[in-house]
Amino acid sequence: MMTSKLRQSGGVIEHYREYLPVRASTPIVSLAEGNTPLVYCSQLSSRVGRGCEVFVKNEGVNPTGSFKDRGMTVAVSKAMEHCAKALICASTGNTSASAAAYAARAGIPCIVVLPAGKIASGKLVQAFAYGARIVAIDGNFDDALRIVRELGDGHRFVIVNSINPDRIAGQKTAAFEIVDVLEDAPDFHLLPVGNAGNITAYWAGYRDYKSHQRSTRLPTMIGFQAAGAAPIFHNRIVEKPETIASAIRIGNPASWKQACAAVAESHGAIDIVSDEEILEAQSWLAKHEGIFVEPASAAAVAGLFKCCESDQAAYSFQNIPEASRIVCTVTGHGLKDPDPITQRMKELKPVAASVTDVRRASGL
Ligand code: AN7
């Protein structure tokens, strides 16, 4: 067919094959993920001051609207190489959306185990749309992951949570892209932390690239947990994690040790941000930079503000070198979790369909 000869845009495996655990015979399952924008943010930069340059790595523009797609292309391709018959995952929402999409692409079933009533509506819609087998449990994410681990993986089905090392390998590509664009690693990298797979992956990616002389230095890693779901910050399991940022409502992260290692080796920190700070940052980023992210993603931006403006910050920017380069990863698209904002839409009252009324209502 004509279309098969057209050049397709490649995904992260095509771009970074030499750094990933794939072979010539691995069947590639891709949705052309990755290559996401690293957006220079002038308003954020001036709020930080000191001549710093702040960039947002906008992972919400991936095929299913989150960073999970980078890891999923590798995990699902490897699962197909091993002739898996199905995929399974626990999720706070984004992993299930991504796993369901890549399973559909691969032509195999996907089972998702979710905490009932705690998944943002857009993410649940995605899991249904992509045809996943959805099991909602009376429990939280940590319970769901425990059950998935106990079910175990093998040839019949493969676990595609970030405990699967192929997921981490794929997610490293975000660090590669940042270095490729900036032509070196940034000075600071800020991101939200839930199950702690992503901070683990970024740190591994930055280290890989440096050891291949693709960069001259490593960034300081600063991760942010929601105040009500902050096991790493408090150094203890949180039995009943609570936060509006449902994606990071996790009390016992799988990559806890690796996150601590990333922070220790990079001389960074894990800090907390409140739900109020998260929602404030979400709204600020949308209104000042035109980037609408889900609440969990806004934790990175709320964290940036805390580093710059609060004397309570675990990592204070008071003494950072002038003109530092700072990257914040925003992990998921705002449309996935419209509920906090749709509340405000109820205030919208129609006016008569006339020029006079529209002029008056719009304040022109
Ligand atoms: C938007 O989907 O854990 O620290 O099951 O969806 O690597 O877990 C999602 C996590 C940040 C935290 N931002 O990343 C899941 C899930 C968003 C997320 C995180 C998640 P990790």
C-alpha cells in the first residue's frame, strides 16, 4: 500500500535506540511519543529572577497526554518481543491510559487495577476508550500495586508499572531530549514525585548521557510530593495519602530508594507543596505561560516558587548562581483532570444574543 511507504514520524525508540534495551528483532510498538517541547518561559524566568532561564518540558503533549508513553513504548515493545499475551498495571490514572493505548496498538488485552473513585475523569475516559479491562478496587494505589505485584508477571501477562525496568529505560529519553536541546544538562531539574519512577529515570538518563560525553555536567534534582502524600519527605509510609493531585496520591513509592539516591548524588532535595500551592501554580502557569497542566504536574512549578520565595524550602534558591538554567517537567495535560476547573464554569450565565449584551458582558 502507498501509505506504508510514507515516512512515519518515529518515537523515542527510533531516536534513542542505542541507549535502550531493544534489538533489531524487537517489534516496535510506538505512537510517535517523545520529542516534546522544551518551552522557554519568560514570565516564570522573571518571577525567579537573578537572570535565570526557566524551561518547561511539556510532557502533556505526548500521545496519551502524559510522560508515561516514553516508558510504555519500550515496556510494550519488550513485552511483545517476549510474546506476552496481556499487560497489567496498577494506576492513579496516567499509566492505565498509556498502557491501554499501547496494548491496543500491540493488539493485546490490558488489565488495569485502579483505586475506585480516585481517578481523574479524563484518564478514566481514556482507559475505557482504548478498551482496557478495568477493575476498580476499594483501596488506594498502593493496594492496587501490591495486588498487581502478587499476581506477578511472566509470559502470560507483563506488569507495565515502573517496577518494570523497561519503563524506566524509556523514560530516560526525556533527559536526553533536554540535553540535546540545551546542548548540555541544565543546572537544576524540578519534577513531581509519586511512585518515584520518573525522578529515577531522569537521573539515570542524565548520568548515561554524561558518561557518553553528550553533556559535561549533571543537574541538581529536586522532587516535589504533595503535602498529604509525602512518604519520602517524611521518611515513612503514609497509610492514607490524600491530595487533590490524584496522580501522586501514593503512600509507599516503588522507587523510593532510587529517588533518595538521585537526590543525594545530585545534592538536591525532596520537598512538599500543599494542595493550595499546587492549584495556585496550575492556574498561574495556564494564565501566564499558556501551558495548562494537571495538578500533579503543577507541583513542580509550585515547588519552583517555594524554592525561590519561601524560607521553608528544603532547597533554597537564595544562593543559586546567577543565570542558572532550570527545567521543570510538567508531566500531564490539564484536560485529563477538568473537575477542579469545571466547578468554576457554573458561574457562566448566558446573555441575550445581541451586540449590546455581548459588549456589556465581555467588558469591552
Ligand atoms: C501526571 O499513573 O503513578 O514519580 O499510576 O501521572 O514516576 O510515579 C502516575 C504518576 C507525576 C509521578 N505526574 O511520577 C500512575 C502514576 C503525573 C503522574 C507522576 C504521575 P512517578
